[in-house]
Amino acid sequence: MTASEKLTTLEEMVAAIPNGASIGLGGSFLHRGPFAFVRELIRQGKRDLEIIKASPGYDIDILCRAGCVSRVRAGIVAMEGNFGLAGGYRKAIESGAVKLEEHACMTLTAGLRAAGAGVPFMPVGGVHGSQIAEVSGWKKIADPYGSGEEVWLIPAIRPDFAVIHAHAVDRDGNARVEGSPHWDRAMTRAARKVLVTAETLARPESFAERPELTLVPGFMTAAAVHVPQGAWPGSLAPVYDVNYEAAARYVEESADGSIAEHMAAAPEARQEEPA
Amino acid sequence: MTSYTPFSYVVINLARLIRPSEVTFSGVNSTLPMLACLVAKRAYDFNFTWLNVAGGVDAELAGPVPLSSGDAALTAGSRSIFANEDFYDLCTRGGMDLCFLGASQIDGTGATNNSVIGDWDTPKVRLPGGGGSAVMMPTLKRAATWRTEHSTRTLVDKLFFQTAKGNLQSVVTPMCVFDKREGRLAVASYHPDVTLDEIRAATGFETDISQAQPTPEPTEAELAALRSLDPDGTFEADAAIRMPEVAA
């Protein structure tokens, strides 16, 4: 048995991300996001990032508050639960500090599907009558096969990195996700490099037993890291629910201008402390 | 005296838009439609397919209703996971009958704005964005939206930005239910405690009231279903829906 070439630490994984990189994040709103990874981006002081995610919330909000982001491509942004708007994101867009490319969730995925398929653009249903097409600079064509239908085309979106939080990973980077994959399938096929954080480190045999549960095969994974509670304060069903108390404290504390306490309370920060 | 509260009026009248045998979808940031789908499942004596953004298909909740309408609790009892790419493709190929899609502003033609207050480039307020609405609204059969605030800021003659346009058929507010007729939102029915003059004063677009009727009272089954979903009134308190102040 050879040593793992994929397993690394959260610090090393993030250290390999250059300033200015575009990063597609997995999950949706408060659910199964790679949030420990996101906080490590902040700890390492990354700058000028582009964040790509159909429905970001906590992740884009805290990255905006920490000054790590300059561009975002998203379809809907909110803290969700019952927390309403994402105040840090909102302020960053309104002040012009962060530039938004607005999407309609599936248009973002159409762009990812284009990149995943290796073609320059992808048709998408709908969009007719939406001014998002104007502000995002999309084009439409008449069906070249003559049905008379017009179809909008979304240019390929190829993130430098896709980062997902999985339920389990093995030493070779195979990543298993239970429940909804959200948008993670298209995201991981589109990116130049796939990074996996995972709740548990599992035996390779367990992947061989149920290979259809593997969302990302190991050969596509550039690096993987075992991060228990990696989606905190969000959920990783059925292992843990949204920690509404921690999320509410983040919303309150960050509105007062600081994220220090929240960052210190994160599970990966507390695990680093000596026993 | 009506048995509606502003909250139960919105949820129950959203539930009444659901029809037998159809495919109905509830999305993210959509607590009231999530409750409406669950009310319909518990109170109505017919079958329909309920898809939700968490990937659930006809989920049967075992425990309490989650605060987040995208929570995996909404896949409990689901015998398949029908995730994002699947339900969007279903919609754009014409397989979605009714979708509940949020809107910050709605105009008289049923176009919606979820993007900005002010100019898109230099917004006064950056709103969450439309989620799937620009893709879904033109391709589904019927969309329904809801506003917890019925006012001339939310129901407007002119949108700040047109995030989505298409087949919006119904709008439910604490005051009334709008239904699209001949391309315009008309008052179909109204809360028993408000007058049509009050509705017109609180609505920023011209609306036809000629066929408006008082909304039928909630049934025992509807109220019981809603009580079972929100036993301690958490959702009702969070929604904080009030009637607009009307001049005495």
C-alpha cells in the first residue's frame, strides 16, 4: 500500500490557493457548505477571490466581511433560516467593493455544465423577459434547426477550484455525499481542481461496496482533508443540524463589525488548541 | 369575526392554489410555501406531487418543521432524491405545474423584482436575487408568489428591475388573493376584514376588483393542519405578518 497522495491538512490545502483565484463552493445556503475551508481562507488573509455558487449565504457573507472577495457569481444570496438578508454581502455590493455577476441558479449551472463538457457555452431554458440577461451580457440564438424557438446561451464558467464538503472521503480522494448533491456535481466537473473536505475519513472498501454513492471519484480530486464539523454553523444531514444559536451569534456579532469571536468559536479553531 | 390571522390567511390561501395530481415545487427562502405544501398534504383529500429544493419528493416529516425551507429534514420519508439540476430540467421541459417563487416587488403584469432597490449598477439596497425565477417563471405552467407586506412599495406600477417575467398566476398577501386575468393581476378574493377601497389604496398598480369576493373562511381541517405544523407559534411569530395600517 502506497502512502496517500491526496490527504493533506486544511492549512496546506488553503495555502495552495493563490490570491485572485476563482473558487466554486459546494452546498446550498446553510447546508453542507465547506465552511471550515472558508474560514481558513480568512485566517490566511486571501485577497481578490472570485466566489462562484448558485445559493451562497454565510460563506459569501463572512468572506465579504473579511475583505477576501472582489467578485461573485450567484443566483440568490441570503443567510436563510430565519435570518433574512446577508448584511456583509449586501454592504459589499452596495459600496462597490465586490462586483456581482447575477445569475438565475440554473444559468450558473449551465455555465458550469459548459465547462464540464468542454464547450464554450450551454443553452438554458427560460430567461426570456429577464433583465439579468442584459446586465450579465448573455446572448440568445434562434434554434439553428428551425423550430423558431429562441434560446439563451450561457458562457462557460470554469472555476480554478471547486471545494465541497462531503460526508466521507478515502485516502485516494473518493468523496461520498448523502442526500441532495445540491449543485456539487456540475461544480466538480467544471473546475480545474477539485478540493474535498470531509466529515469522516472512510475505508476504501466502503466506497467499493457502494460505488454509486461516490460523487467525486478519487482521480478527479486534487486534495482532500478530514474536517469534522466542517459545515459548522451549517448542517450536514443527517449527522448534525444547523447550529442556529451559533449562526444567530454570527449575525449579531458581525453586524457590530467583528467576526473574531465567531472565528475563535469554530470547531476547527478549537481543535487546534492544546489539550 | 373571521378565524383567519394574517399568517394563516397567507399560508392557507397559498395551500388552496395546489391542485390534485399536479407537480408542485417549493424552494429556498420559502418558509410560507413550505408550510402551505404541508397544509395541503395534511388537510386536503387529494394526491399531488410535492417537490422541494432539499431534494425531497412527497416528504413526510417525522419531527418538527425545519426553520430553513432548504433543510434536509424536508427529505424525510422521501423515497428518492430529486435534486437541483433535476427539478430545473423538469421545469424547463414543461413538467412543473405550480411553483412558489419569491418576489420583493410585483407589478400589475405579474413581472417580479428580486434584485435591487434603485439602479442595478449602484443599488440603494442589494436584494437576495431571484434564485431560479428567471429560468422557472417563463417555463412552468403556473407560478404563485406571496408578500407578507401588502403596500405600494411591494405591489408597484414600475419595477426597479425585472428579474423574472412569465407565468405568474397568483399572488397572496395578508389582504387579498390576486389572480392573473387577461394579462393583469386582478383581485380574486379578499380578507373578510378589509375593504376593496383599502386594497386599492395599498396597491401600487391598477387592479380589477370587479369579480372580487370575500375569501372563504378557513376550514377546520386547514386550521388543524397549520396548528400541527406550528404548534408553539414559532413560524407565525417569525413571519410577523400584520395588516397594513388603514385610515379609520
